[in-house]
Amino acid sequence: MLVWEREEPPSRPVPAPLSRERILGAAIGLADVDGLEAVSLRKVAAALGVGPMRLYGYIATKEELLDLMVDAVHAEIRPVGDGWREVLRSLAETTREAAHRHEWFADLIGGRPRLGPHALARGEAVMAAMGDIGLDIVVPAVDAVDAYVIGAVRREITEWRAERATGMDKRQWQATFGPYLERVFATGRFPALESMVRDGPHPDPDEAFRTGLDFVLDGIEARILS
């Protein structure tokens, strides 16, 4: 029986009251501050002021705890809008916003479908918004949006982590490696790349995300209308 289906143990007021909700809150709090490496049943128990063995009545494994954490974030992803395009845009934007609030979430999304109640509610909202569009289009369309969002979010967060690791923000990184690119471009071996770097658009992260998403949605719309 999956963790969402199992009953919790009876409440015990001493030495400290416990529930899956309290355990989940402590785990998310640790992960939000120090990443997934800060999450273990031992560390969560310490944050709650209880022994690790008490947690096993509520959660059997660390993997179950991670499943609960991911599903809790899915509660923050509630796509809304009139029509499939607005709903898919809302899905993309609210997923990105959730990952920005919970950086560790980007490490866990993707892969096998999530089956927690909040993840299922998110999926139901998206599928219902697609109306009478055939499943042969709906399924790959939603997969395409999810794939775009996962890739874009992971790239953003990887850049944040690199900034923290190196102590250089984007402008500092460009200033450091700019002279190298100037020397490379001076060889004349990379004219197309030089043109892109010198003359291409350089949008901020929000604009870049919206533009890429528009490309995906335009492609879906073209397939629907074909």
C-alpha cells in the first residue's frame, strides 16, 4: 500500500506530537535551506526533536518521504485558464515558480509519473482543459511542455548553483571569459557563433522562458489545426 493510502498511527501527545504533515514540513524546510543532501530520516527526526525510530510509523523509507515532498510541491502547481493554450502556459509558469521556491524540486521532477493526490489533481486539470482534442495530440503535447519546463528550470538552477560555487554572477563570468572568446573569434573559425554572441538577442531569464514556451505552444497549435 502506498504512503498516501496508509493510515497514520494514533496521535501521541508526548514526548512530541507527530504527523506526516509535521514530518513533511520539517523535510521541506531542510531541503529549502540546504538541498536534498540535508534530508534524511535522522536529520528530520532531529529537527522535530524526536528519535528516528518514531518516524517509521509514518514513513517507511526516505524514498517515501521524497515522494511526499514532491507531491506537496505539486499542490502549488494549479494550472488555470480559458482554453488549452492558457492552461498549458499556466502549467509551465506555475511549475517554474514552484521550482524557484523549492530548488531541490528540479532534481526530482521528470522520470516516472508521480501518483500522489496533488500530482494527480494537476494532471486532471490539464487533461480536462484540453477538451475534445484527441489523445494522440494531447499526450505528446503535455509531454512536450513538461520536457521544455524541466529542461529550462534545470538549466536556470544549474546556473544558480554555479554562481554560488564559483562566486561569479553572469556578468562576472562574461567579463572573465570575454577576452578568450575575442581571441577565438579573431581566428575566423566560428563566424556564425560570433554573429550570435555579438548581434543576437540576450533576453533576461523570464523573457527567455516565455519565448521558448511560445515556440512549443505554437508548434502544438499548428499540429492541432493541421
